[in-house]
Amino acid sequence: MVFNFYIVSLRWRPPKLVIDEEVLSRNLSAFLPNTIVEDRIGQIRRLVRNHCPSHHIDFYIFLLAVVCIVCSAIFTFIARSLNISMWCPLILLLVPTGLSFWTSKRRSTLIIKIKEFESRLKKTLYEFNTNDSIHHIHWSLERVPIEQAPCRSARFCLMIHITELDPEMGIYNTNGEELPTYQVATNNILLPPSYHELLLIRPPEPAVL
């Protein structure tokens, strides 16, 4: 294991990378130039910023709905004491109703958006593995339970592993499966018989009638 870092979607804030860039540069400096490392992390940051589903919007919408309900109750109390029309509190109650409908519809598509984001991320890591295989570096993705996330307010968490490939033990393909070494591959090849071996093979004797 060379390094790992997290992609976390938080309850109160937009999704972000949880990464120690100094440790990352120090661990990968023996394998990749710093410019390549910065470019890889920059691509992942842009992917998280543009495509990672966010949970913090639901939290603030919930707070807005609670504020509307409280204001409606206050206006109702004032309207009754002053004999004012009750239309204003009723209009305020329409706001949380609309927000509740919108958030329920949004949550129904959230799982699909998370899967689409994971698919985009896996495609990006696939490209990294294609380019970094000559440096004996492999990128992989893993889902992390919320209990093991680095942030307490995490709603979902992904972990990216960066592992070193041992050139003596073979390399890995883009699916993470180990490919055989050159020695193993050559040992499994059945070579044709040599010319000397062909001369030693006796032709079949003719059948006796």
C-alpha cells in the first residue's frame, strides 16, 4: 500500500476530498513526478466538484421548511389576536409542502446519481491505470461504511487506494486481476518438436494382409 484517500459527502457541506497532499507527494515521489500527481488529484477534484451527489442541500431545505412552519405558527397567533385574515399563514405552509415534495423526488434519484458518479470515477481510475502501469502504480476504488468514514457527518464515503505493483510478481490488468509473469507464461507454452525429434519418430509399419 502506497497511499489512500477519501471522497466524502457531508451533511452540512459540499462533497470534498479528505487527503494529506504532503504525505501523498512524499509517498508517490518515488513512482510518479509531482506534476503527474497534481494532475491526477486535480482531475479527481473536478470530478467530485461537478458530479458527486450532495447531501447538504437537503439539510438546509429541511431548516428552511422548519423556519416556514414556525413563522406560520407565529403569524397565526398574531392574526387571531388582531383579527387579521389567515391567508398569510396558510401561504407560508405551502412552502414546506412544496419543499417536501421536491426533496422526496430528489432523494429518489440520489442513488442513481451516486452510481453514475462511481461509474465516472471508475472510468477515470481506469485511465490512470492505463497510463501509470509503466510506473508500477495501481488505482482502485472501494466503498467505505459510514461508521469508518474520516468525518462524523459523512452521508456516504468512497476510498481510493494507490498500491505499488511488484514487477517481480507480475503486473495487474485494469480490472485489478493479476497477470502471469513472463517466466510463468513461457513455461505454459507447448513448443513444437525439433527436427531431430521428428527424425526419431518411426513411421507406422504397414499392415500385413
